[in-house]
Amino acid sequence: MNSILANYSASISELKKSPSSIIEDAGSEAVAILNHNKASAYLVPAQTYEKLMEIVDDYLLSKEIDKRLHDSSNLLEVNIDEL
């Protein structure tokens, strides 16, 4: 059985009837959208989504930094006095 990762849930039928009331009732929380009692989607507030995208972007950037730090084939030796 799959877990529902939200404190609020609504069926697709409820979402079709009144999407704004579902968003209003949940406040700043995510809402699990259920289809046959299984989560088929999550409705998250815009602010939460934006924060998640920042976290994903930071994570991907850190992976690229790690990759470049461990790739010694493109290293250039420089003298700090010459800079």
C-alpha cells in the first residue's frame, strides 16, 4: 500500500467541483488528490513549489561542483602573484 504524503486529501471529483475551496481549506499545506483512494497527484501551494525548485536546483548545482572538483583533467596551474 502506498502512503499518502499529505495531511489533507481530496478526490478528483471534489477537485472538479470546487478547486478554490480545497486550496483554501488546506491553507499552506499540500493536498493529496485521490483516484480510487490512491494518491494520483499532489496539489502544493505556489510558495512551496518554488522552494522545492530552489532545493532541487541547489542539489543539482552541488552535484556539478562535486563532479568538477574531482575531475583533475581540466586543472590549470596558476601563480597567485601573476593574477
